[in-house]
Amino acid sequence: MQNSNISRLIWALGLFGISCACASASTIQFGYGPIPINFLNGATVTQRFTAFDPALGTLSGIDISFMAGAVILQGSALSSRIRIYDNATLLDQIDFPTLIGRAQKVVSGNFQVPQAVWADFETAGPVDLMFTPFTACRGTALTPTGCNGFSARISGNITYTYSPTAPTSGTPEPASFALLGVGVIVLGFVRVFHPFRRLPG
């Protein structure tokens, strides 16, 4: 029984070492919004995002989530959308269904920022993204092409995934944990399967 408990302890320590080695990716998240959008004037809105600090490590992914709520007070809104740009690069498009009369709709989702524009998100200052609305609904006349009070608000999170910078102190690196875990597992095998270990009486 004592040998069995020791073996379990060795295996647990080995798995702990491996898990420490695998948990090398980190994330940091920032919220944004709400961003007001006016579909009727079609004006582009610039929103500032918190940039990623390169001192934290090496960036491996950028994910932006959104929740957009559109409200129309009167009319018929067709082909409504909000395009999200980083400079001239289109990152994503939020599409709304047809809204008729006094109606509202909430659309949520997320998208990955392409690696080609990551450099814009690794700056000392904020990142500026542009939100450009479009709709076939214009004016205030009570016709199929006229609307009153058609607007939206957008909010969400930006999540950076990165590999942390290796510590400069005496803290063991993930590779050291991996070697420790493998070594402990080998010792466990030797303990359990050694041909000369004493068998229970």
C-alpha cells in the first residue's frame, strides 16, 4: 500500500510539471464602448482601443467581440450594416436584418484581427478603429425609403493572446518545469517496474 501511494504521488508531480510547461500562453482583455452610431447621417465614428504592451511578451492573437443594438423609431431600414476598419483594412462587418416601423435588434459576435495589421495594435498609445454605417433608409419622410431615429450602440471586448516574456529572475522557466515533470515520471516508472523491487510478502 505504501509503494502504491508513493507511485501516485510521483505521477501527480509529473503531471503538474507538464501542466506548468503547457500553460505558457496568457491573455489580457480590455472593454470598449458603448459607441454611438447614426445610420441616417452615415458618419464614420472613430473609437480608441487599448493597445497591447510588447513588454508583456510576444503577441499570438487578437480577438474582438461585439454586441450591437440597433433601434429605429419609424420607417423601413434595409441593407443596414456597420463596417469596422483599421486604417484602410476591413476587419469585419456587422449586418442587421430589415427593421420595419418601431423596432430594435441586437446582434453579437466576434472576429479575429488578421496578423498583417497586428503591428498597429502594438503601440505605446491607443489604437484607433473606424466604424462606418450604411443603410438604404434615408431622410425622415414616411415612405419605404425614409426613416426616423435610426441609430445603434456597440460595445464589447478586445482580447490579446500572447506568450509571456521569459522571466529574468530565478523563477524556473516552462522548459525547466517540463524537464522536471519528465524526470519525475521516469522515476515513477523505475519505482513501479524495477525488476528488483521488493514484492509484498
